[in-house]
Amino acid sequence: MFLVGVTVFAVASVGCGLAPNLHALVLARAFQGLGAAFLVPGSLSIISASFDEKERGRAIGTWSGSTAITTAIGPVLGGWLIEHASWRWAFFINVPIAAVVIVLSLWRVPDNRTYAPGNVDWAGGFTATVSLGGLAYGFIESASLGWSHPSVWGALIVGCASLIAFFFIESRVDLPMVPQGLFRSRDFSGANLLTLFLYAALGIFFFLFPLDLIQIQHYSATATGAASLPFILLMFLLSRWSGGLVAHYGPRRPLIIGPVIAAAGFLLFARPSVGGSYWRTFFPAFLVLGFGLAVSVAPLTTVVMNAVDQNRAGAASGINNAVARVAGLLAIAVLGVAMTSAFSFRLNSNLADLAIPTPAVHELQSNEIRLAALTVPAGIDSQMAAAIRISIERAFVFGFRFVMLICAALSLASAAFAWRMITGRKSE
């Protein structure tokens, strides 16, 4: 299954690189996601099968560190390729990497099968997909269409109804996609709630932060990719160490301390305005956030894998990975609305102090969803245009700070779930 994921991801990457238009690119990206859905649970299942519970923490820490360093290289290399070659090469570069992975997997990675008979939970997979798609579409489009638009409330109704149907189906099928018995473990339930809140904060952060650097701070694509290197390098250097914390101190302590440190990092990101040296503005925040996540991620994954029996390792890692992805998706959808609302509030307040023609004000207000990419209306003199541009930048910073405060609150909530729920016991 891991090799199937690698192959699908590589073929989809070729499709992305050859895409003739945006629609084809989005479709190819969807197939990339399909391949990636096999990769992460498959890789964690292999690790769980290859290491006993005592060594699993450090093994997962090594896995987390390897993920971190490639995540660091990706944006920098991608930014360089976009600037000096073509965005298409950011996808083509995946193909030789996938070829190496396939060769190494066939050569060195052992297989493990349970031979348990069963069927794929197609109904559960379909209703889960419709539910998440409907909810995400409804929240995202509400910012531009408004809550009263039929597409918005219709999508939200379909999403909620499908979510209810999903839990109904999962409680009645013989082999559910999400076995409810796994959630009898307080560790497993607590770890997934922690994942939901912590990765929601990370999801909206890494969505908005590049916009801040490129559109507000005027960083290049390469510099924007390199800005998060301190965060990623800390994850890489400390992940194996943090994976061993579970063996020495148990899972509860690092999963309380790590998110609290991450919350402090998000608060530091709420400080910078427009301009200023990277080393004095974003670098300290990345160090704190990176350390907090380094303390959290490997122990979190270890708790998930240790909370279930070996024959359920694939399902457990798949559920936890899905929770992380869903957290980012819904955070962008829901907190994106919060960002747009805060941006709109501050921009309208700033524009009220400027003597701008009414048609220009209406044009700006009708395009507020573009945030910092909002353009100054035509026919405005240069002095007024500069004032409007400053107002747009300040409005974005205001909204970004507001969202960072929410991210800090989400991180503290994840620490609270660890404090209340993480125990160290397996599910029955």
C-alpha cells in the first residue's frame, strides 16, 4: 500500500507539471492527495510493525525529523525553481525522488500482513468525503457569497447531514473505516483531540504566513520558503530526542509542555508589524514555535501508535493523519472567515479617515476577500493610493495578529486535552 501511494503520487506530480490550465492542475493535485493518503499511514504502519513499543518512540522521532528536513528543503527548492526555472519543476522534482523511494522500499523495507478478510468501507469513505467537502466549501465561500447564499447554506446542510450519516454507517458496518472501539482508549481520543486543535493552529498559520511575507513584508518566493527553516531544523534536530521523552517521562508531560511553548510562539508572531529585520521579528518566534512542536509531534504520534494493538496500527495512524489534515482544512475555512472579517473591520475603519471617493470605497469593500492582494482602484492620485496601500497592509497585520491569538488559544486547548485525557493505556 505504501508503494501504491508513492506511485500514484509520482504519476500525479507529472500530471501537475504538465497541466495546461488551473482546472487540470487542481484535478492532478487531488490525485496527489490520494497518493499521499496511502503514504503517511503506510509509513507509520511499517514503523509500528518493525519496532517494539520500547523503541517505537525514537523510531517515530526519526521519522518526524526526516519529514521535517524534507519539509524544510521543499519550500526553499520550490521557491528557487519558481524564480529561476518554472513552477512546473516544483512538481517534476518529485519523480526521481519517488523512484529512489520505490527502489529502497523494495530493497530494504519488510512487509507485514494480517491476512484478515474484509471489505472496504466504501459508504463510510463516501459520506466522510461529502461531509468534509460540503463543510469546507460552505465556510470558504461564505466570505465572498455571504451566509444567505443558497450555495453556502446548502453546502453546510449537506456537509452536516453527511457527517451524521457517516457516524450512523460506522456504527453498523462490520469493518468500519473508523473503528469506534479505538476511541475507548483515553490516550487515543485525547491524542486526536490534541491533534485537531494543534494542527488547526498550524494549518491556518502556514496558510496566512506566506501571504504576510510576500504581500506585506515583500519577501521573494525563495526567501519566504527559507523563512521557516529555523522551525523545520529544530524539528529535525530534536525529533528523535523528543520521541525518547515518552520512555523517560511518559506521554502526558511533553504533550502538555510542548503545546504551551507553541502557544508562546504564536503570541510572538502577533508582535511584528510592517518592515523590520527578519532576525528581530520572525526568527525568535520561529525558534519558540519550532521548539514547542519538536517537543509535541513525536510523542503525539508515539501515543497514537502505542494506544492500539499492532493489528490496528494502520487504522490508528490513518485516523490521526486524517484528523491532522481535516484540522488544517477546517481551520483555513473557518478561521479564514475570521481573518477576512477582522481585515474588513480594520480596513473600513482606516478608510473612514481618508477622503476617498464613494465608488472607490465600494470597489475596495467588494473585493475585501482578496486581503493584502487588494488593488488600489483606478483613478486615484499617487498620494491617496499610497495611503490606501498602507491601510490595506495595516488591516492585514491586524487580522493576522487576531488569528495568531486564536492559534495560541487553540494550542493551549490542546495542552488541556493532554492534561485531562492522556494516560498511557491501550484501547480494548
